[in-house]
Amino acid sequence: MKKKLLIIAAFAAVLFTACTKTDFEESYADPSKISVTSVEKQFAGFLFSNSEYVIPNYWNYFVVLRTTIHHYTQVVGWVNSSNQYVPGAAAINDRWNNYYNFLAQYRELQKVYEWFIS
């Protein structure tokens, strides 16, 4: 009986003293809604947006490159079929989304740098 009462008291203490969302909002800001930036932060974002072109990963190789460039450069073997050089939509959309995200990061870096040197 004493053990059950202790467990119920511990559970009640945890339940009533739990953290709320506002406790975390003050300490951890949403990185997508940051109001202050610097050249260093923008440069880090610029490098990260380009990392998929530099650091090998599964998605880039097997979804993007394997279905687009590898046929043209004859890096992989495949069975001849009609429309064999038409890449899949996932590869094309992802390639262009990454490219435009990279350009957007570069433009933001330019804006912050221009503001910094002026």
C-alpha cells in the first residue's frame, strides 16, 4: 500500500511540474524565423545548401544521378527501352529545387555582406 501511494505521489509530481511549451520558446528560437543574422550564419547556410553536390549521399546518387546523368555518361548499364533518356520527375524536381535553394542562399549572403561592408 505504501509503495502504491509513493508511485501515485511521484506520478502526480511529474504531471503537475512538467514543462510547458512557453518554457522552451524563450530558450530555443525557431531557426527558420531568426530575426538577426550575420555573414557567418549566412555563409554556413550557403555551404549547407550546396552540400548535396559535394558530399555523396544515397538520394543524390540513386535517385538523381542514376536516372539522369549516368545514362548519358554510360556509367551504369541498362536495358534499352523506349524513352530511356527521359528522367523521372523526382530527379528533375529535386535537382532544380536544390539549385534554386542554393541560389537563394547565395543572394541572402550577398545582401548581408553588402550591408556589413557599408
